[in-house]
Amino acid sequence: MSAMKRREFLRAGALATGGALVTSRLAFARVAATERRPRFVLVILRGALDGLAAVPPYGDRDYGHLRGEFALRAPGEAKGALPLNGFFGLHPSLGFLGQSYAARELIVFHAVASPYRERSHFDGQDVLENGTALAHAAQSGWLNRALAAAPGERRREAGVALGQNVPLVMRGPAEVTSWSPSKLAGLDDDTLARITDLYARDPLLSVRLADALMADRVAAEQGGAMVQDNAAAPNMAPATAAQPQANPPPGGAYAEIVRAAAGFLRQEDGPQVAVFDTTGWDTHANEGGAEGQLAGRLAGLDKGLATLRSELGPVWKDTAVLLVTEFGRTAAINGTRGTDHGTATMAFLAGGAVAGGRVIADWPGLSSRGLYQGRDLLPTLDLRCVLKGVLEEHLGIPPQPLETSVFPQSERARTLKGLMRG
Amino acid sequence: MQQLGSTIAANRFGLGARPGELASIGGDGRGWLRAQLRGAPPAIANAQLASSAQVLGEAFALQREIQQARRSGNDGQQKLPQFLQPIYKNEATARFQQAVMADRPFLERLTQFWTNHFAVSIDKQFMAGLAGSFEREAIRPYVLGNFGDLLVAAEMHPAMLLYLDNHLSVGPHSPAAIRAGLRQRGGNRTIGINENLGREILELHTLGVGGGYTQYDVTTFATVITGWSVGGGNGLFASGPPGRFVFRPDNHEPGPKTVLGRRYADKGYEQGVEVLNDLAQHPSTAHHIATKLARHFIADDPPPAAVARLAQAFTEFGGNLPAVYRTLIDMPEAWQQPLAKYKTPADFIVSSYRGLSLPVDAAHGPLAPFELLGQRTWQPGSPAGWPDRSADWDGASALLKRLEWGDALGGRLGSRRNAAELAPQLLGANLTDATGTAIARAASAQQAMALLLAAPEFMRR
């Protein structure tokens, strides 16, 4: 049934039950709440997160000497990893993800990589986002093309990028919008109308402005809660405006973004897909182990995910959150107590809709013969297998476009089945 | 009737027309740009700005103080940012002022282009205090010189060495590594190279990705520049003049090395300079630089023929930058599509300030617009620098913020600026009837200004 017809049907239903004054939109929201409407969050970790630190294979006999002073200990030991399956652990900073795993809401993928095999961040991110095997081979992203291929009518704002601009993965034929908290006063209606007129003949600006206003309306319906940035007081009443802070706490902007993502996805009539990114994973020097630079970053990330879950509330059960990075890092520590650019790494799929509590890894081992080019974790799983699995099972994207427009020439990357709860 | 040449010269090559600028350029946009290439690049005249050596020397000392205090249980963690942040503010404000006041705005844009090419980002330790002096010391004086000199100046600058971790990189067979290995008796050696700078020089600063280098070249080049370090640091890195480049022979990987098929004898620090000199003249470098310049001045996806001609000029004139710029100025492609480039937030802000003759007031949060509109000065977040395509900047939310900012600016200015009078002076031949009419019919001076700054032809250059 098309969205339009469904709306009419729902309105008729509302009228029949006596709700004559209920608008179609509200009726849609009320009834739709009872059916499953999947939400998807993509988090891009820019800078190449060290998969051997985030998900230490403490059971691998070569792990300890490769990582030296920064090797994480087995679960149960002092500052040890969090338990996964007896071979892999989670970095001790990832407490929320550890709980998610125990609650069977997290799948950990390891030795996974995009098709990219060089070591440039920028090209690596391009491949991660464009969905082909080559950097700069497409000017659009796989997630956008997937939304464009989704069955049925889609609302304009099916996807939202949290940030002022839209990352490559969300650019393309499907109309998506971006939103970020503003400390500026809004425009009055008259000025807005005149600017809209002025943009009438400008294909780029007219669409962008319309999308921005739509996102703002959705945000406004959240009563201003989305611009609140106070992680220390999560239950505070909605703030009227963000308080400019001279010295924002670390991760402050990130927390704000996470709340905004949740605010959009909570809406029954809002976007289903949200994307945001985080940076700072390029740990060439002084990476640290159970404590230190990377540990702090991971803790911030983990806290953000916990916030996302609590902010999503009942919608969490319909949600999948995928965390990916452009590539991994060297298996061994380098000369400056960090790690250089590598190849395979980990990915996380968390959420109430995920059939979790599993590690999916065809582990190549860390012996010198097992390493890729003698230095990096060898990829044994194409990340596109995971992406296809999530898009097909969770968002209902049919296999045919997945194999053609979304991930062209990817037939060897077979869809991973069974990632979602039935 | 304004001429298209002056409009493009001032808005695309320059930093946005100031009132009267288009008239003074007259019909000869190319001549106006060429004239800016004559004479030494202007320095930023501001006696308050300290050298990178001074800043870094003090920062290292402060770091030692903090570490000592920590041993006696005191937390002084905030002291370093408290020292570095005001330096950042002064430097970024001075740069902003320079851009708004510039009489040779093409040169100013080129300076920003090269700083972005050799990007450091203030989200890494010390960079808030160094990004400005890096630009003043390693970029600005070289923008009218030879690319090879610019390259060497940028890579040897302490800011770059610290930003890409080279100061701590140690050759695996260097005297320092051997001593450390003996001490640790084969234990967990964490002394060795860091390939970050070596990789980014090849990938970002010279050849470009796909420019014909391998992982072997990256690793070997990283060993070539082992020992390129900064003086006055902590622990093993204390010797040498504080905050200045220092070559540490003890950390340098000994022996000849082969990079891109050419063998370099070991001459200590000069080994690295020789590799840089060859990289500067490599055809891949010529193509890479030509592509970036063409993308910045012609279009997001510049015509391949234009890129080829720029690369040819780069090679033919041995990396002489003014010769490359003159080739660019002469290219018809650069003058054909008047609004091919979407402004970055920084372009939008600077062109607004220039166009409206606004003072950069150091006392009143002069950098706030950059933060609000999403492009904090010297914070691209990665060594790749800020991206340079429309799609990177034309997000819905980003647009709305520009509109809100322009409206707020109009509200503050009230009737002190006349948008209708300014429009032809700023937008020249690009001014459309639709924009002119909208401004003329505006309900208030504030709204007229909001419309001028919102105009499609003001969003682009």
C-alpha cells in the first residue's frame, strides 16, 4: 500500500472511531506506532579505529607480544577486557557495548574490511562511503542509493545527517536533509518566503532550503529537547536554547548530535535513517592501552551509544546502529607507542532489532604469516556483506538493487543473513 | 554596467569585492591579478604575534611544570590550553583582519590555499598555539616562490613535525634504537619509525594518492626523515634549540635508501631534503597540484585539459609558483563559468566582511562566525585539509545557518548599510534582476541585507 493510500485509510479509520478532529498526520503516527518501523543509525568513525584495541583478541598467542605494554589482559584480570566469547574481548572502556552483548543486542564483526586495500584515510573513507571497490568511483553513497531503492513511497526526509553538511554515504538521488543545533535566531516567515522566492530558479538552493526547513520543523516538534547539551543532567526539562559554553566538556558536541539523532528517529513520522560521524581515531602516537588516549575516546563513544539507547526509549527495539571505520591499524605497536595505518578491523552492530550476543569472525590469526603484507590484520570478511545484510533484513531493501545500484559489482560479497531478530 | 572580468577577479580569485573594488579593477581583471604577484608577499604586521619557537619553548616548559606538579599531586592540566588558546585567538583574528583588509586578496587566497594544502589542525596537541605561526613562517613567505622551497619549509617546520608525529620517529638501526634494544634485552621494543609524516608527504603534499608510490616507498621515506625533530622537548628529546627544527643523528636510520626507485646516499638530514627536492619535481606532483589549483579556481571537476596545461606549466617552470598562477590567470576556463564554485563558510564570512566594510573587532568574539557556520580557522580535523567541492559545504543545515547569520548581521547593521547600493558593487555582472528586485522591495534594511547575503550569486564565487 502506498504511503498516501495508507494515510487515507488511516484517516478513515480515525474518523470511524470518532476522532473527527484528529489530523491525518496524528492518526498516522498513532496507528503506525503499533507496527514495526525500523530505524537505522550509521556512525562513521573517521581516522581508522584500531580494531585490535577495541576488540582485543586476547586469546591469540601473538597478540601479547605484538601489543607489548598496551596488550589488554583477559577478562577478570586487573584492567582486563570485557568478556565476549572466550577469545575476543571488548576494550574496558566499552561498558555499554559489553552490556549490549550480554543482552544479545550486539554483534561484533572482526577481521572485516571494505574492498579498499591501500592506506590513505581519505580514499579509504571514500570507498567506505561510496559503496564501490574504488575511491572516487561514485559521487553518491550506498546508504542514499539504498533509500532511493526502498520499496513504496518515501517521505522526502527519509534520512537525516546530523551535522551542517551531508557526508558522502548519504549523498545521492534520494532526498535527505541535514540538521545541526543552531545558536542563531530563526528567520521570520516573511524573510523566509522572500528567500524561497529568490531561490525558485536555483535547483540546488531551493531544495536545500526546503529540506532544512523540514528538518527544522521535525526538530521543533521535539520541543527543543534536541538542542540541549547537558550530559550530566539527562532528565532536565527541555531547554529553550543551547547555553553557549566557554569551555564545552569533551564530547559535548557529540552528545548533542546523539540526542538530535534520537530526537529525529523517535518520531513516528520522521526520518528512519540517521548518520553522523566522529573523528580522532588516528592514533599514531601514545595510543595507550586499558587507559590513555584511545581509552578516553572509546569511553566517549560508548557513553554516546548509551545516550542514544536511553533517548530512543521504546524505539530502541526497532533500531540497529552500525559503527564502521575506514580501515584498521598495524598489528604491532610502532616506534611512537601508537599504530600506523593498517587494513582489517572490527565493526559493531548494536540495537534492539539485532540478533546479537555473537562475534562473527573468520579469524586469520596474528602470526607473521597470517598478517596482511606482514603487518596488518588480514581481511576475511567484506564489510559489504554486513551492509547488505542490514539493508536487506532491517530496512527491507530488495536484493536486486542491493546487488546493482547500491553496491555495484559486489556479487562476491554475499549478503550475511540472520543479523536481525526475526 | 559591470564587467564580468572584474567580478570574477574580485570574487573568485580574490576574497570578495569591497565597495569600489570592481570599479578600480575596471576592465582588466587579469592585469589586476597579475599585479598582485609582484613584490614580496605582505607579512602580517602585528608585534603581538610570537614565533613558533617562542610559543613552543614556553609550551614545553609549561608541560614540564605540569608534570612536576602532578608528581606532587597538583592538577595543572588546564594550564596548557589556557596558554595556547589566547595565542590561537590572536593569530586567527590577525589572519581574519588581514583577509578583510587585503589589497592583494588573490595573494591572501593563495596563502590560505597553501596552508590548507599543508594542513595542520588545532585539535592536536600544541597546534592551537602553532597553526598561526606555521602559516606566517612556513607558508606566507613562500607563496610567490618555488614549490620545492615551500615544500621543504612546510615539512621542516616544528608544527608539521609535531602534527604528523615525526619528531619521535626513530630508525630501527639507529644508535638510539640499538641502545634502547640493549637496555630492554629484546623485550617489548616500542622504539622505531612512525610513518605518518612520510605517508602524508607522498599522498597529500606531493605525488597525490595514486601518484605511483608503494607501501615500501612510504616506509623507506619515513626512515629517510628519521631524526627530523624538534628541540627542547621532554625526556629523550630535550636537546637542541627549544621549539626549533633539530636533526638528531642518533635517531636517524643509517645507510643509503631507495625511494621511488632512486637511491639516496646517507648524508644525515640532507637525505630527506634531497628526496623532497625530487618529489617537488615529480610529474605526479605537478598533476596533483594542478588538479587542486584548478578545482579551487575553475570548478569542482575541472576540465582535464586545463589541469594538463597547469601541470605542464608547473613542470616547465620548475615549480615556479608565480608562473603557474599566471598560467591559471590566462586560462579561458577560469573565466567562463562565473559562479562555478560554492563558497566555503570562511569565504562567505570574509566576503561579507569585505563587502559590508565590517571591522574585525578583536574585543567582540571575532571568530564566532567561523564556529557558527562550521569552519573553525585551522581546524580541518585532518591533514587532508578542508575539502573543496560544493557537496562538502552545501548541506541544508549549513545553508540555513548562513541565512540566519546574514539576517542577524542585517539586524545589527540596521540602516547603517544600504543593501541596494551595495549589491552592484559586490556582485557586479553576476547581479540578477531577481536579486536586485528582491532587495529593492525588501520590507526593511535588515531584510534587504539578509536577501543580499542570501542571494544565489553571493553564495558562490
